[in-house]
Amino acid sequence: QSYLCVLRAYSYRRTFDPATFEEVLPCLNEAVRRDPGYGDAWAMLAWLDLDAVRFDHTGGNGTAVGYPEALQAANRAMRLEPGNPIAVQAAAATNHYMGRYEESERLARLAVALNPYDPDALAQLGWRLAVRGKFEEGIPLLEQAISRTLNPPGWYYHLIVVDLYLKGEYQKMLALAERWGVDGSGMSQAFIAIAAGARGDPARARTALEAMDKLDQFANGPAAAFRRHG
């Protein structure tokens, strides 16, 4: 049963769907209660504790207390299994959202060193570098992750489309955002709107904004959502 909870958590992490989150979180809490020595369950619990705040899955009631809880779960997983790649990635992500960027980057690099063929580890490091402005190193890592993944999740492309925007390549940005915006996330719809606006296509931008408006992720406004991600 605990293993099934971990599998469900992997499935959730492809879409970050709030309804799935509500099902998986209690499942993982029960898993670590039932099997307290199961490192992967603690690592996945760390991811969901983080998501409760960074994706506002708590319906606007979340506070930064979720970050220390997430880090505590990730650290417990690493104590149980030093070098557990899921735990190291979760710790890297949590440190990023706590504003500890150097530690976040150190852990993200460790995750790649532990498992250099893992696309998710590459994408996590690439994202963390690019979102802090280190595009020259981050974008090739994201592209490498995409090339090693049969069906990449939409977030693998988010910083790539930002990079295209900053370079003024709006048509290429729109094409990529449209192609991978099918994940239904608010971020993907936001990038479609930005690209369409830059291309001078207000009708397409308006459609994307209307889709974005329906998603809980932007309940407190897009600026707040983007700011949360650093």
C-alpha cells in the first residue's frame, strides 16, 4: 500500500492537479506512519508539503510553515537513505523556495551527480539555474532532460520559453508554449498569453488568460504566483 502511494505521488507530480493532491497527501501521511523507514514515501511527502504552499493547494490558507515541514521530511528521507535521489531533489526544491539559493543549487547538482541519467534531476537543476538567470548553463540541461524523456511534463519547457521571450523569439516561444500547454497548468497558459501578446495576437492571448483565470494557481493574481517561484 505504501508503494502504491508513492506511485500515485509520481503520477500527481506530472500535472500537480489539486484534486489529485488532496487524495495523495493523506495517502502518503498514512504511508510514513505505517512504514516509517520507507525513504521514498518521506521524500514524496516532502514534495507534497512543498506543493501545498508553492502551488497554493491549501486554498489561500497556506503559510511558509509548509516549507520547514517539507525540508524536515526530505531530511528524514536522506537520513534513512543517504543519497536517495528523490529526497535530495525535494530538499533542493524546498531550499529554493525558502530563498536558500546556494544550498538549493548545491543539492540539485548532487542529485545529478548521484544519477546523471535521470531526466528529472537534469530538469530540476536546469530549472533552478535558469530561474536565477543562469540561462547559459540551465537551458542546455533542460534540453538534455527533454531529449531523454519520451513524454516530458510541461514544466520542462517553462524556462525555455522564458529564454525565447528574452531573446525576442516570440513566434518560436508561442509555438513551443502552445505545443506543451496541453498540461492544463496556469503557468503554461500564462506563457501562451505572454507569447501571443508579444506576437500581436490579442484574441489568442485573451483565450489563454481566460483559461488561466479559471485555475486556482492564480487565485491571488499571476504576479504573486510567479513571485512564489523565485
